[in-house]
Amino acid sequence: MEDAFVHRKRSSRLAIKESEREEARLAQIRKAEEEEKMGRARRLEARRQREEEERLRREQAREQRRKERERSESRKQTEQE
């Protein structure tokens, strides 16, 4: 009888240890998934920022060309007068 009790106690400890290992494994998987998700979010935000900076550069260059064109046309009109 005592032998059966010891065996059950040992089985219970083994089951608890196995359960703890499984919980740790699942926690590690969740952590890895969360890190991957955050990495994707950071990459997406960096990409959006690069695209916005590029759009602003193009817009500024376009505005600069427009101003240059207006100055050039203004000089031509002044020379013709």
C-alpha cells in the first residue's frame, strides 16, 4: 500500500514537471510569435517612414523645379521688355 502511495506521489511530481515544461515551451512559442509580430510592425513603420521621406523629397524637388522655371520665364519676359 505504501508503495502505491509513493508511486502515485512520484507520478504526480513527474506530471507537474511535464506540465511546467509544456507551459514554458508554450510561453517561449508565444514570446517568439510576439517578437516576430513586433518585428513586422517595426519594419512596416520604417518602410512607411522611408516612403514618406521619399515623397517629401520628390515634392520638394518638383517645387524647386517649378520655382526655377518661373524665375527663368520671368527673366525672359524682362529681357523682352
